[in-house]
Amino acid sequence: MATHKSAIKRIRQNEKRRLHNRTYRNRARTLVKKARVAIESGNLDEARQATHIAVRDLDKLASRGVVHKRNAARRKSRLMKQLAQLEK
């Protein structure tokens, strides 16, 4: 366990940020899952809308530093790839 005041404060800050970021990460996972379900259902309009919402949320998370920008880019790419398959 940390004994320096600065280390103790840093532990408190990290825990607070972890809990804060967890809510945003969970929301992103939910939105991506909704987009995938919409794509699998075959409803093109619903799939486009759900994918747009999920991509926008992933962009926000990446800009805030909740997830790494490449992590967000990879997830967006996979979603858009699935959507493109549906549109064919």
C-alpha cells in the first residue's frame, strides 16, 4: 500500500476515474450490441440508425480518452463492415 501522500491521492483519483469511465464503456458496449442486433435483424433503416449512434458514442469516448482511439476505430470498422454486408 502507498505511504506517500501524493501516491494515496493518485490512488483515490484513479479509482474515481475508473468508476466514471466504466459507465461510459458499458454504454458503448450496449450501443454496439444494439447495432449488431439491428444489423442481424435485417432492418436496414434501423441498422443504419443504431450504427450511427454507436459510432458517434465511440468517437466521443475516444476523444475523451475513455478508450484508445485505435480501439474505437477498430470497433467502428467492424460495425461498418457488417452494415455494408447488409446493404449489398
